[in-house]
Amino acid sequence: MSSIQLGSDGALRHLLTLEGLARERLTALLDTADAFRESHERGVKAMPILRGRTLVGLFFEPSTRTRVSFEIAARKLSADVVHFDIAQSSTRKGESVHDTLATLAALGCDLFVVRHQTAGTAAHLAERLPEGCALINAGDGEHAHPTQGLLDALTIRQRKGGFAGLKVAIVGDIRHSRVARSDVHALLALGVEEIRLCGPPQLLPEVAPAGCRVEPSADRAVAGADVVIALRLQKERMEAGLVPSEDEYFRDFGIDARRLALAAPDAILMHPGPINRGVEIASEVADGPQSVILEQVRNGVFVRMAVMAHLAGAR
Amino acid sequence: MSSIQLGSDGALRHLLTLEGLARERLTALLDTADAFRESHERGVKAMPILRGRTLVGLFFEPSTRTRVSFEIAARKLSADVVHFDIAQSSTRKGESVHDTLATLAALGCDLFVVRHQTAGTAAHLAERLPEGCALINAGDGEHAHPTQGLLDALTIRQRKGGFAGLKVAIVGDIRHSRVARSDVHALLALGVEEIRLCGPPQLLPEVAPAGCRVEPSADRAVAGADVVIALRLQKERMEAGLVPSEDEYFRDFGIDARRLALAAPDAILMHPGPINRGVEIASEVADGPQSVILEQVRNGVFVRMAVMAHLAGAR
Amino acid sequence: MSSIQLGSDGALRHLLTLEGLARERLTALLDTADAFRESHERGVKAMPILRGRTLVGLFFEPSTRTRVSFEIAARKLSADVVHFDIAQSSTRKGESVHDTLATLAALGCDLFVVRHQTAGTAAHLAERLPEGCALINAGDGEHAHPTQGLLDALTIRQRKGGFAGLKVAIVGDIRHSRVARSDVHALLALGVEEIRLCGPPQLLPEVAPAGCRVEPSADRAVAGADVVIALRLQKERMEAGLVPSEDEYFRDFGIDARRLALAAPDAILMHPGPINRGVEIASEVADGPQSVILEQVRNGVFVRMAVMAHLAGAR
């Protein structure tokens, strides 16, 4: 867990990881997200919670859906959004990332959303941000993607009413997945009964995280599960020879109608997106009645609003 | 005509093409555009018609002027605008365009402006958009560019008072031009007397559209015309050998002072931009008193506001 | 000096250069910037001074910090900001820059911020802008960077209380620096006692500007100075063989603790950013108590607000 994300008063100063966050805090974040969703559905278009604050996204790895989700969330809370194109920035001219952030803070940016290919970058940058600035980790290497963990938890809670007694199967490249890591942190803290981690041997963690069970067979991992989370297969894994072929991967680990039928009858199917149809998920189930993939996307906006509101001290 | 752009109640749900739109609807759109222009000129800076709605532009073919025009129009109606860079998006990671749109809709985007190199893409995407979302075709291959057709019609109506009795010459690459196609649909429905289509033999349509006359000689096409529309010559045509050289093209089809003098004395000169000076149009007339090229640009904003307002159900 | 930046009534119509601007006008701009800074610090988030105006940035040379600074400044004054990506624009399709600007003006843009690699471009473009549009030079080749000159002057005034009696050392590539040029224009007009220009022989001006003293030794330039301005060393100078090596440059012209200690005890250290640590400036002083580098960044926003407000006729 990251010691710098909580202030000495216990308030959330940054959101770097879900590891170590107490159930009460996670629940409070999900409650806020639900409240924002209800306001939205009642027709409230914008709230002044972040008026006068300025969000800037620094995406060292490109990501449209996450960037847009944060941007829409920030606007709904009346924040300004600054567009920052890493590819055209001074970091290209040799400026250090720290200096770039210090400059943006001096310009008035005070909410930083950072995605970076290297684990630990979010914490590293947050440490040196000036007082009054907050940083949200939008994915750092294989380390964490905390807002994804929260939006997955929110989607599960909405559909299942709670976490007690739930069996969750996560299928795919567990070893390299920041999504899996953040899901595990959130779901264990929130009290699911069992998490099963499933994937090709080379993509399983060397040591199963406490509270999780490694299950090499996808059929057995999915059997009786209440929640099935398919992970995106990165093309890099294929290129690195860690996965034989898309066809074999789909046969052994892809979620299709036959495999999903092994889960609990009312199981929900999740995926962080973007999906590779016919690789880790079949179209018949991605577009089927058990899929909550677009619900996850929708919840992402409300979860990010909740995180920003908590960071701003509003509850 | 596209059957999906009208709802069962006859309301405009998407704007995909002008083909098949009745004169009354076209006139209503132009009237709304005129009203927006008058409001603007009276100093009204913004109207709340699209408050809470979110526009996203998906430009698979880059276009600055059209993108900016839609963005300014959306802002004047108080919509939010999301920036979506196709080049950095998940469609590059293999996500289908349908999934990208479904994701953006789940994020809260509900007004899609799409430009794509393939004819039919706009309709194809509109068909699968969720309820409550509208799509505006900002150009699909050689098929249609309906807002250009409307802004051209608006410009003509402002300058000529109406359409009855007008002779219109369109000069250039008729065969591949979505601008020409949308102009023809708009102007015939609005009741011009005659449309003359002129260009090199290889760039003329194989069959003249009903109501149009093909005229291989630019001098004869322009003679007596009330409106002369020069089309942009795409460099691809030259490279494909469909046009001999810029010089020859200019001599045979370029609009210069001599050729424009063959038109009616009060003829107006139009061009969809960006212009190739010295290729399809001479600077002396592009910047001359008969040119309404910048009026077209100005009207583009008001026409796009009108289309969005009609799509939103406001009239 | 540029004759077109002042209207016949003496009002500021564009900001192209500081050369020739009277001390009274510079002082008025700094006063407005100070007032905006105070409002901001009292918690005023936005002012309606530019409501209904639309700023567009045309950065032919990429620059994130300057672009963001203008954008934040414009938003604080309630202007709309249009994103214009030169790399994807029609100027790439062969459209002239004049036609691009005329098109943007027809679309409703009326505040143009232009950075270009060629000296004189800003004035050249401003000349042909339609009535009601204003242009701010954000750097044109080696010619001028007037908002940088103003923000440097503001930072000095805030720290030193005024300009009389001040000794200023500017160290680096004086010959090619638009920052140095604009600083000299501002500081001489505002009444500093002495400006010393220092750099490698090939990077010094052939003729020292009136009121400046060329000083080849960095130690002597810095000795007793109240203000030390280190300029960024462009990699191009190194590649062109105008500078031997980073190490030699740092030894001879870099500002480190030893060299800064030669200045007045309360001297301030400035740099336009982004900084090359260990090339023109040592980390120990860049991050030290005499450094006002982030103050410069902060003041940039307020100075740009002041320039826009003056251009809009508000004082």
C-alpha cells in the first residue's frame, strides 16, 4: 500500500492504489458514485463541486476511453480540463517529468490524472507534487488501476446487491494485469467469498495473492461463479511467445456461451475493454444478456466523479 | 435515401444524407440557421438548447475546418465537446468502430459527428447507436456531406433570395465529390431551375443525376449561371492520372476572371474549401467581390447549429 | 517596432513585439496582471471579460507550456478555446496560412495566438486579419516573444519592487533568443540600470543593442547582478557546432551555486523553461531559494490574461 495517498488526518490525498484502503473507505466511494449516478439519472447535468479546479491528464500510454471518462467526469463536477499531449510536450525536449508536473502545477493545474508504462510512477510523481494538488493513478505499468477496480466493484454491487458469498473468476493474463490486481484488492476488502485466478501457466502469478485461488482450467474457474471477468489479451504477450495463438487461447481461456453456461445461472460477465472479439470473449456473450461491459463503462464516469469529489474534500 | 434518418413520427433522428429530404424540412433547417445567425449578430453568445448533451467528433479522415465548425456550433448551443483522437484510440488497438461508438455512448456522448473515407459508414454506424443518440454525417467517402449541402443552400438563399429560376454550375471532380452530390440533392429539392455539371470526362458521372445536365465545356457551363461552385481538386486524382496537370486543369476548368465574366453579372462564386489557388480557382476571383467563400464558412456554423437543434427536438 | 500593433487611437490591437511600447503601457499591462493575480488569490475563479470570444492557438512550433498558459488564461476570462492541430490541418493540404486564418475568423475565432519558426510571421498574419480580430505573438523565430518579456518583467517587479537601479545579467544564446530580445525591450523601457549580455562568442549579438553591455565572462556578467536570467540552450546550437559540449558549456556559462554567489546576495535566478538541468543551470540553484522559475510560470497566466483584456479593450 502507498503511505502517501492518505494524509495525516486519514483523508484521501491521492488515489494511487486500492491496496490497503479499508472497506469503509471503498464503500464510501461506491456510495458517492451511486449518488452521482442517481443525480445524473434524475437529470442533474453538472454540479459545482470542482468549480475553479483544473484537471490535466498525462497519458504516457495512450488511452482514449479512460481519458474521455475522466474528462467527462471532471466536466460534470464543473472542473476545467486542460489537454496535454505528451507526444508534443517538453518531456520530449528532455524536460524531466517532475519538472513538467511542477510547471503544470504552477500554471494552475491541481488534479493530475497519470497513466504510465512503469509501475510506481504515479506514487513517485505524487510525492513531489505541491500542496493542494492531487494525483489519480490511471494505470501504472503492471501495478495498479484503482478506478477500474472501483468501477468493477460498483458494477458488481449494483447487480448483486453486495459482495458477501460471491465467487469471482478472473480469466486471462493475471500476471501482467493491473486491472486484476486492483480488482483483487477491492473485492477482497469488500468481502467476496472467493476469487479464482485463471490463465495460461506463463501468465499466472508465481505466488497466488492471499485470499485468491489459482485455477489453471477455465472451465473449473468459471464453474458456479457469480462474476466472470475476462481480461484483455495484450498483443505483446502473443509476440513474446507467452501465448501460442489466438485460436488456442480462445479455445482454452476465451469466454463463450458454452463456458459461461458453467457459471451460476445469474452470473454477470465483465471485461475492462477494449474487447478482442473471438480472442478472450465471444461476441455471443459480449453482446448477450449477462454482459455488463457497457455498464462498467457507464459506472466509470460516476466512480471517477466520486474519487475526484473525495480528493477535493467533498463527500 | 436513408430510411433510418427519420423516426416513425417523421422527426429527424440522424442526418446522413440530403437525398429524400422534403423541401419543407430543408427550408425549416435553413430557417433555423438564419434565426441562429440573426441571434448571433444581435450579440447572443450562447443558447442552452443542448445543455447537458455531449458531442464527440470521430474524424477518420482529418478535417480541421469541419471539426472546428461543429465544435463552435455545439458550444454556442451549450453542449459539451469531447476530443477524440482516432489516431490514438482503441480502434487502433483492433477495437471495432461499433464498439468504440457503443463505449462513447456509455460514457455519455450522445451527439456523434462522423467523417469516414468509406461511403455508407455513417448510416451503418447510426443503425446501431443506442436510443437517444444522434449521428451527423460529416462526409462519408464519395457518398454525402449533408451539412455542406445545407450551408451551400443557405448561402445561395441569402444572396439570391430563393431558388426558383436559378442556374447553378458545379465545376470539377463531380464523380467523386460528396459535396456535389449533397449540393445536387439540396438544390433540386429546393427548386433551382437548372444544374450543370462540368469537369474532365473521367471525372464526370457516368449517368447524369435526374434534373442535372452534364456539360463538358466549362465556358458553356458557366455561361449565364447565377451560381458557380468550384470544387476542390484532390491531389489523388492527379496522382491517379485522371487529370493531366494542374496547369491544364486550370486552363480547362479553373474559374478565373475571364470565365466568371461569362456568368450572370450578379453571379456568386462558391467553393467548399480549402482552396487550391491557381488550380481550380484564381486568386483574383477567390478574393473578389463575387466570392462568397468565407460566407459559406460562416454559414456552416449556423447550419450545424440548426441540424443539432432539430436533432435535439428543438425547432 | 511594429506599426500595426497600435490602432490610430493608440489602443493595443495586436501584441507582436515589446519593441517601441512605452513605459506607461508596459506598466499598465503589469498592473492589470497584478490585479488579476490578486483576484485569483482572493478566490475569484473566472471573470466574464472575454465572454463570447473565441481563442485559437496556432503553434507551428509545438509548445505545451505556452499553449496551456494561454488556454488557462483565456478560460479564466470566460473565452472559448478552440483546439487547432497544425499537423492535421488544411495547411498540410497546401492551404496558405492566410487562408487558414481567414477561415478560422469566418468560423468565429477572434483571438489568435501564433507561434512560428519564422521571424515576422506574427506581424505578417496580423496585417491581414479581419477587423475585430486580435493576434498575440507567442514567439516568431528569433524575433520576439513579448508575453515572456512581460512575465519576466512582472516577476522582477514583484521581487524587486521596481526596476530603477537594477543590474540584469542574461546568460546564454543571446544571438538567437527571442526571449532575450523581448526581455531587453521590456527592461530597458521600464528603466533598469544595466543589462549585461553574456554567452559564447558565436552566440553573442554582432552589435550590442543600445543600452546593453556585452560581457563574454559569465563570472563578470553575474558579479553584483540583481537578476540573473539563464537561457535555454537549444540542442540545434550544439548540433550546428556553435557550442563545444554540454560539459564545457556548463563550466563556462552554466549557473551553479558558485557562480550565483557572485551576484548580489538577494539576487533572483530566472529561466524561461523548460530547463536543461546540468547544461545551462544546476539543480542546486534551479530548485534553490533564489530561483523564481515557477513564479515566472505562474505569472505567465496573469500576464496573458492582462494582454487579452487590453486587446479586448478592458482595462
